[in-house]
Amino acid sequence: MTSMTTADLEQLVEGSDLEAKLAAGRDGRGELPSSFFETYSAFANTDGGIVILGVEELPDGKLVARGLTDPAKVVRALWDGLNNTQRVNANLLREQDVETLDVEGKAVIRVTVPRATRRQRPVYVGPNPLTGSFRRNNEGDYRCPEEVVRRMIAEQVEDTRDAHVLRGFGVGDLDTTTIAKYRQRYQTRSPDHPWNSLDEKEFLRSIGAFGSDREAGIEGLTSAGLLMFGKLVPIKDAFPNYMLDFQERADARPDSRWVDRLTTDGTWSGNLFDFYALAIQRLFRDLRVPFQLRGDTRIDETPVHEALREALVNTLIHADYTGRVSVLVVKRSDLFAFRNPGAMRMPVETALRGGVSDCRNRRLQDMFRYVGLGEQAGSGIPKIQSAWRTQHWRSPEMVENVEPYEQTIFTLRMASLLPAEVVQALEQRFGAAFDQASEVQKLALVAAAVERSVTHARLRSMTDAHPRDVTVALSSLVQRGMLESGGAHKRTFYFLPGERPAAEATPVSFELPGLERRASRSEASSEHKEPSSEHNGPSSEHKEPGSEHSGLGPPLSSELEAIAADLRSRKRAKPAEVERVLLALCTDRFLTLPDLARLTGRTYDTIRVHYIARLVESGVLELQYPDQPTHPGQAYRTVAGRGVMAVEHRR
């Protein structure tokens, strides 16, 4: 039996990849809790995690071993449930994933749940995936909305998402000018290819833009063909949330205005091929990378140019165009960032290593590759990493978010691995201890200073050191008081002493306004009213949908923050308590979802899905725009006389 000390256990914190369950049972001897399978589903459908049975979480968040009198009985019940398809649809565990540990004489069980593969999702409880699928968010398990489950099912059975033949769409929905530009580029690259002699329809069929559904007995445009060459209105008819957005920002300040923007506003075709052509010019413009020589010949395109081209193409071919966020590209003086709707089809670590490809839109990938754009077989990201190393810039960073909507963000920072001014500040702060640190330790300290925090995975991506050496380096810095740590397991992060980042901050979200929630159709349409893409002067600052409707002036904000202070300080609370605070906040005033999420310390989607929808349905909250439920500035107010007492009555 493997042992664990009480001190080891006390260092763990419940979070997105760790859940503690007392599992005492009715007689106190130990019993598998029914909620175990919801947590199992949530971890499998998110990023994996660990469940510890026989452990209690105290009000201060500390974990204490209570032990299981009969752990063997609990283990048997666990395996029986996993192998019962009426209880859970799939067993992902191996024998070594279930361990009985001795915590100073008390038996606890550690269950390591892996991340399910694309073809295994959704993992669900009971017979119905639409009602039994869960995901993990912070320390809670949340039932997946039906649209998320349907997307998982589609990802599971469809190796490529863009091969569908679209009923009711035809060649007339395509932009002939775009097709002509594509064919010209194709012919220039492959002048002797037999496809050059084909008529337009047969050429489109050959590259995958036109196809047949033999079972249905129909032929027509594929999703890939419409996205690549279509006109904007037909594209949005097929993909209602479709939006492409390029923003060049004036500087690195979070509230920076954009100085150039290209978006689907009706002033150009709006399709992917034209977006690529227009956006790549803007990405290359003013790129401060010196030209190179090959012999006596000047090469104007450097590996950095190639990396940006690869990143842009990757964003377009991996996007889930049925998702609820836009494709967004941000250019700043210090970085480039690329966001695509849709979660990763493989773990982030696997994608960063390269060598494995699971493209969501393989026909789009082929179409770009036919004209010399984009790599294949998982070599694109390693190529980008190599280009960034040639400049001694910080390694590219990839972040996968599932809340509030699935999205993947790829960030390329034009910052030195060891900026002189940061090194100087760390030398002044730590003195000889910094000078005596190893190269990996210095890199960890610099990363924590520049990026506010660093993780084991992030540090591994920045160095060729062995993972074990990375672990030792971080642990040593913590022991020496040069770093502090937070989180647990895969979510452990390290930061400079006294500089713990905000719990809700991500490596990108606090720096890049616009790489946040964007995506309902009504929100997208409101953005279309902004100035055209060719505007080159300062414009109005970007605001999150609904922000202009917030009633949070300075005096009112202080009052509301006081109402929610206790709830905001705690990660866990009973639903009834959260509802009481929400109703108190909304008494005599309209507040938006972003307001409520910030005040309560919960995520936007947690407030929207688990509380506001129910309170509105029960008549306790009213809408500021009742005739426009999806209004981008929708806000909520407690119905007079239907406050806390109404909630208590319903319960």
C-alpha cells in the first residue's frame, strides 16, 4: 500500500483537477458516493483529474484524511459501477488508476481519471448523454448544456467537420472573384497540374468544395467550399455565429484602442480565403525582423513570416464554425494572438510536441495546402516554435478554455527569454541567490515576473531540460522562498512572493481584451455596426457586450461589492445562498451577467446557466429587455416582492 503523509495531503487544494469526497456512507464505514460518477464524467470530459475518497474538505479548504474502514468494498463498488453501462457509458480506468493509500494509518482511495479522447466523449452518467454529461469548472461539476453535448457527439463521429453537403446551397452562393484569385494562385504554384483545365464546378469538386452525399442522393457545396469561397450572407445562413475579426492594437495596455480592424462587416466577401489574404498583409506590415541572405540573394520572408502564416492558417482550419465565439486575431507591438472557436481535439501538450495531426476541417486544410499554405501531420506548431527560437523570443503559448464557451488561444510573444530589465530587477530583489540559480531556475523566475505566473508545463515548453529537472527547479525555488505556489496537481502554478495573480486571470484574458466572451449572434451583429476595416485612426474602445448597460458607478459598485463580499471570498457555497445574494444585488436595479459574475466571483456561464435562467423562469427576476431575450445588453432586476422569501418558498 502506497503511503502519504498528512502534510502531503494538506498541500492539496480542491480545484479543476482535484476532488475530495468523504465517502463515509450511512454507517460511517465507507461507501462510494453516487456523486463520484458525476465527477468522473466531468474530469473525463474536461482535462482529467484526481478523486480522493475518504478525505474531508474543511471550511478553510484544508483536506483532512478521515479514512475508510472497508476500502476494498468501496473499490469493488467503483469497478462495478464503471463496468455497468446503465450507470456510466464508458470505463476509461486501468487497474493502476485506482490506488489505496495509507495516510498515517488511515486508508483513502486515489482515483486518477484520464482525459477522454475525442472518440470517447461524451462520457456520461445514466442512459442519456444529453442529460448525463458533465464538465469540470473550478471545483464544481456542471451538467453540460445540450448544445455542448451535441458538439461532442459530432466531434466523436466525424473525423472532419467540413465535408457535409449543404442542402439548398449552390455555386451561386460563392464569390466568383475569390474563386478566380484562388485558381490563379493554384495555377502559379502548379502550372502543369491537370486540374487547371477543368471548368469551375469540376475544379471545385476536385479540391473538395463541391461534393456528393451518396446515401441522401444529393450533391452540392460542402461546408468547406462555402466557408472558403462563399458570400457573407449565405455563410451566415449556414453558420449563424460565423464571425472573423482582426484587430491591430496601439500598444500593450489592456484598455488599448484598436487602430486597424478587419471584420465581417459586409464591405468585403467575408470568406476565409479573402480573410487570410487581407489579414496576412496586416500581420506582416511593420514586422521588425531583419531580412536574411541566401548566398547573395536577399530573402524578404524570414522564419517569423512563415510562423505567422502557419499560425493564421492553423486558426482557420481548426476552428469550429458552429461554436459561439469568433475567429479573432490580435496584433500588438509585443505579441500576436490567435483565437479559434472550439476546444482542442487533443491535449495541449500533445499539440505543442507536434507529430500528431487531428484537424477539425481537413478539406479546408487541403484547400490551403494546395496553394502552398499550411503544413500537415502536426508539423506546423513545431515549425512556429523553431522560428520563435531563432529570435530568442519566449516560447509560444497555447491555452484551451471551455468556459464560457469553447475556444483555443495561441499566443506568440515578441519578448526575450531573459529581458535585461527583468533580470536586473530580479538580481536586485534576490541578490546572490539569483546569480547562483541554475539556468532553468532563472528562466522560471523570469517567466513568473513577465507572465505573472508559471506552470510546470509552461516552463517545460521554454527549455530542453528534462521534466524531472524542471520539477526539482521549481520545488527548490519554493523551498528557498523565491517562488510561492498555488493550485494543485496539473493546475499548480508558481509566482513571485506576495504577487499571487488573480484567481480568475488566465495567461491571455487579463492582457487582451477581445480574446474574451464574444459570441452570440446578437452580439456579433452589434459589432458589425462599428467602423469599416479600412479605418486607420483611433476608434472607440472595445467593450464587452452589455458593459455600457452596467449600473456600476463608483458609489453603487462599493455598495454591491459589500453585499457580495462574503460569497466572493469563498469558492464553495450552497445554491440557495448564491441565489439570495443575486437577488439582493438585483434589488431596485438592473445588472448584467458580467456584473453579476464579477461581483460574486463566479464564472459568467455558472451564473447564466445555473442561476439566472432558473430565477427568470420562476418569475423572481425580470429582464430589462423582455421582448429581446438575446439583447447584448440584457440585464436583470428582482421583481418587487419576489426576493429572498420567494426563493425560500420555492425550496
